[in-house]
Amino acid sequence: MRFAKESIIGIAIVLIVLVLIVPVPPGFMDFLIMLNIGFALMILLNALYAKEAMEMSSFPQILLIATVFSLVLNVSALRLILGQGFAGNVIEIFGEMVIGGNVVLGIIIFAVIVIVNFLVITKGSERVAEVSARFTLDAMPGKQMAVDADLNAGAITDEEAKVRRKKITDESSFHGAMDGAAKFVKNNAIAAILITLINLIGGTVMGMTGLATGDSMDLGDAFQVFSLMSIGDGLVGQIPALLISVATGILVTKTPSEDGISAQLGKQLFNQSTAVYIAGGAMVFLGIFGQLAPIMFVPFGLFVIFLGTRVAGRKKIAEIEHEITAEDTEIEDIRRPENVVSLLNVDPIILYIGYGLIPLVESSQGGDLMDRVVMIRRQIALELGAVVPFIRMRDDIRLSPSEYKIHIKGVEVAGGDIMFDHYMAMNPGFIEEDIDGIETVEPYLGLPALWINESQRERAEALGYTVVDPPAIIATHLTEVIKNHLHELLSRQDVQGLINNIREANSVLIDELIPKLMGIGDIQKVLCNLLREGISIRDLVTICETLADYAQITRDSDMLTEYVRQGLKRSISKKYFDADVNTVITLDPGLEQQIMQSVQQTEQGSYLALDPNTTQQVFDKLSVEVKKLTSIGRQPIILTSPIVRAYFKRLVEPIAPDLVVLSYNELEANAEIQSVGMVSIA
């Protein structure tokens, strides 16, 4: 059965080719013409009632087959007209309908039909198909990014994203194919005109010479007979071509709608009662004062005005019903007991902006901040291996127009002020030539900067200034804030999602680790410890392998974190030691010994109980050594023994939260290290 269905189209194509090669009798030609007109009508009606263009995704192929079929019939009719002077009753009747005893009038009418089809319908459909294809292809990247944004935000599932991506791809392929298929319609119209001229001229000549009918005719009789056949043949070819051209134009201009074509047109044409009143009044005015058949214009104008009153009445009723429904819904929401519960939800990340910065978000106004926020989530996922929660963006009238605030779990953690139509220029430190601008401070690092306008941008960049636009400033600030608080945002649910992501390929590992050795909460603590110091958790398999090895020895999350850091030493070394020779600061062995002696063990874990005087001496000496490196533009890195690293990091974190503290076991064997200072209290 399936083979039979699949073979129908192949058999049809073969038959079309046979009709082109094998002469057909006039009676069978009538049958083929009937099929052609019926086929064109079906195409038009399907295009008319389709709710969206993709319901007829195979339209380009249908269009090609219909065009080939129409041209084959023209060639077969040409063979009959020139060979016998008669191509069937259908062609003859169509010719008589147009000519009506007056050959010149018939030729004029046929020429008008051809001009309308070729210059208006066909050319218009071709142009619309070309523009639709171009705009669809141009919009494709934006649509793909919108799908990625919804997927990253959790608004849609992977399956829904695949369906939407497939639809976007199908739409672009469809409109691209329609752009090419529209050329078939145009060329079909041209071919039909040429074939009609050949029929008329060649038939007249062959009729006069007796080659067509066997008996020679004079010029007038030959022209009368063959003009009838030629125009009839041209007309039966132009009617399907006209229908298909209209179908093409309707399909490529169709927008998705739940309503049918009749309801859609009715709503849009009669939506504005004022427009209907004016149109009806104009018809009445032309009928009375313009002397344009008052008996027709005036009643028609009054009927249009009556329709306007009906439209206004329905619109007023709809507005009242909408108001009543809105009030009922509002009352229900107020009465609903759970409406207070929704207020208790705290968004993980919110970016509040003043109303003056709204154009940075609105894509219709050229803003790309929303796209940058999507890229932030992708960037952090690649860099740190954690999924950032959905970032909400809201305008807040309590802020000044140029102000923005970043909230983490409902609490403001950062903010800044932006000059919307300016650029921020920062001196890297080696540029001596000044530029004019408004003094300001870079929001994240607090570095001195200048606001400059567009005309100064090229000069500032040429001098070596770092120039950034307002969206980049906000996006950079938001990125760094999220990185600094990512360990707070990583929930148990997020960890479960990360575990599920590697479970299929590492089922043995996960089954051994969870829940036999560790729970999700225990793994979360280790991952949060890593993220707190900027260590990527993307290599989750290695992390879990290490935890499975050492979770039997200790349940202390801090100790397990140190073991995991040693397991990730390749990525840690790559992150901090990428130069030929890397400078570090070490700790005095005596200080390390004193730190270990000050560690106190409790049931809740271990902590460092170093006396205040020693602590202050460590801070003072550390500050001196760190300044040596920062003064020459080097990142200060403290290198300690593995057992001391975690405690020393906790000790200095209050005064230097960004200071990198590594252990010897976190270094690759081939890393070139040079100590340029030592922290000691001797």
C-alpha cells in the first residue's frame, strides 16, 4: 500500500512526459485541460484557507509540477492546432467566449488578461517571494538566539527547542525555495504568450498553405480559425497560470493566524467603525452630489453606514465585557489565598535599570543588552561549568534615569551610573596625552575613567584608551558580580541537574558516590567551595572521581575540596601559570607550622585560632609582598603547603578576597615557578 502511494507521483510525472512526446487526440486533450484547471483551483483554495504558509510546505514542488504540466499541455495543444487546426471542444469554446464574433476585440481582451497576469499578479508574486525569502533568512539568526535564550532560561525544554529550531529551518528553506519557484510562474507566463503567438502566426500560415487542414484557405478564414484556436489555447493556459500566481502571492504574504481567512479579513476591514462611516458617507455623497447613479450609490452607502453602527456596537460590548472580565479576574486574584505566597518568591538575579536605560534593552530601539545577558550565561557555563539562574531585567522608577542596580537573592550587591549616549574611556596607565570628557569611575573596579561622545571615540582608541559602550559596561559588571556570587546561587537542585547531565555516560561512578558515600548536599558544599575561589567545576567527572576516592577517608567538605583541587591541578595550573616563568609569594615554614598548631578541631569542623598580634603581623607582611607584584603589573599568588592552604585562605580572605592561594600539590610538574617574596613573622 505504501509503495503504491509513493509511486503515484512518479507515475504522474512519467505520464506528463509521455503527453509531451506522444500526440494525444482532441477528446483526451479536453480531459487534460479539465485536470489542469481543477488542479489550479485546488492549489488556490488550499493556499487561501491555510492558516500559515508552512501548512503547504511542499508548495514549491507542487508549483513546479503544475508549471511543467501546463507547459506540456501548451505544447500538445500546439501540435493539434498546427497539425489539425482543431485542439478540442474546450479550447474552441474558450476561444468563442472571448472572441464572440469579433476577432480584434477578442485579441484585445486576451492581451489585457495576459498583461494583468504577467505584469501585475506574476511580477508581484515574484517580488513578494524574493523579499520574504530575504527577510526570513535575515531574521533566522535572531530567532535561533531567541530559542537559545528561552532554553537557557528554562522557559522551554530541549524537545520544544528542537521543534522550534526545526520550524525556523523549515521556514527559511520554504521561503528560499519559493523565491526560486516564483521564477517558474513568471517564465510559464512568458512561455504561454510566445506559444500563443506561434499558434496564431504559424497556424495562419499553415492554414493558407493547406498544411494544417489539407485544404488551403484565404487569409481571412485562416486567421479566423487559428485565432479562435490560439486564443482559446492561450486562455486555458492563462487561467491556471493566473490561479497559481494568485495562490503564490497569497501563500508568501500569509501570516500565522488561528482565524480563517474570512474571519481574519472581516475583523481587519471592519475593525474601525470610523473608517466604515467615512466610506459609507463618501458613497452617499458621490451618489447625491456627484450624479453617479444615485439609485445604486446611495443605498450602498447607507448599507455601509449601517455596518459601521453594527461594528461600533459590537466593539463597545466587547470593551464592556473585557472590563467586567478584568475586574472579576482582579477580584478573584485578591480573594485567592495563595496570591500572597507568590510574593514570597525571591528571584536569584535581578538587574534593575532606570527608565533612561530602557533603550539599551529594547531590541526595537537598537538595544542589545538582552542578547548580552544571554551570552553571559553561556560564557559562565563554559568558563566555570555552572548554570546561571535566569537573569530578570526590570525598570524601576525609584532609580535615577541613568542608574542600574544588581540584586542577588533580593539584596542589592552592586550598581552604577551610565551616560546613555556616551562611551567610557579608561587610561591603561601608560598614555600621557589627555582627552576631554566627563570624569567618572568604572563601576566594577572603581578605576578613574571619562565619559566621551561619539565624535571622540576614534581619537581615544587611536591614542590607546580602552573605550567601551554602555551595554558592555553593564554586561561586564553583571558578569563579574555573578562570578563572585556564583557559589551562593548554586542550589542542590542545580547540583542534581549537573549530576544528571553526566549520569548516563558515568552511571557506575554516580551509583558508587550517591548516596552511598555522599549526598547531594555534601557535593554542593564542595562545588561551592571551588566556585568561591573561581575554580571551574565543568570537569564534574574528575571531581566526582576524586570524591569517590576520598569520601571513605573523610567527610569534611573542606578537606574533600582540597583533594578535588589537587585532582584539578592541570586546569588550575593552566589558569594561573601560563608564562615561561611565574612569580609567586611563599610562606615561611615557621609560619606554616604556627598556623597548623593554631588549628582547632570541633564537631562542626576545624577553624584557625591564631592570636591577634600574629594575625596583624601576617597581614602587614603580606601587604608589603603583594604590593611588590602589583606595582609591576603581576597577579599576586601565594604558594603554601597543601595542609595549610585552606586555613591561610580563610585567614586573609577578609582583607584580600581576590588573593589567589594555591598549594604545591596543585601545580603541574612542568610549571616554572620563581619565588619573589616570603611572608614571615620572624
